Amino acid sequence: MDGNTATLKLRQSGFKTPIIALTANALDPHTAKSEALKRGFTEYLNKPLDRRILVENLRRLRETSANAESN
């Protein structure tokens, strides 16, 4: 099963934990990100991975999750 299918099935089952798409897709990055977000991914990152961007995304997602839990 590929990541798109797995994410779709998880979201359909009510899974709410953030899912980051990490891909080496050769498509236009803006189009690919838009499509990934439509499929239920929380964020989309391209390879080669920039460690700084990954850490920023993880921090942001952690803060978002913490805020959602406190409300």
C-alpha cells in the first residue's frame, strides 16, 4: 500500500494525528503539495530533505496539537 492510500484509509477511519508526506516526486512542488493536502496529509516535504525545515514542521505540528488538546 502506498502512502496516499494509507493516509486516505487512516483519515476515513478517524485518525487525526498529523501525517507528513515525504517524497522525491518530480512534479511541480506547489501542485504536489496541494494534492497531498487534499488527500489528507498534514504537511508535504520534498527530498532531499532540509533538516531545518523538518524540525520547523515538527515543532509547529506539536504546538498545534498541544493547542488543540488544551481547547
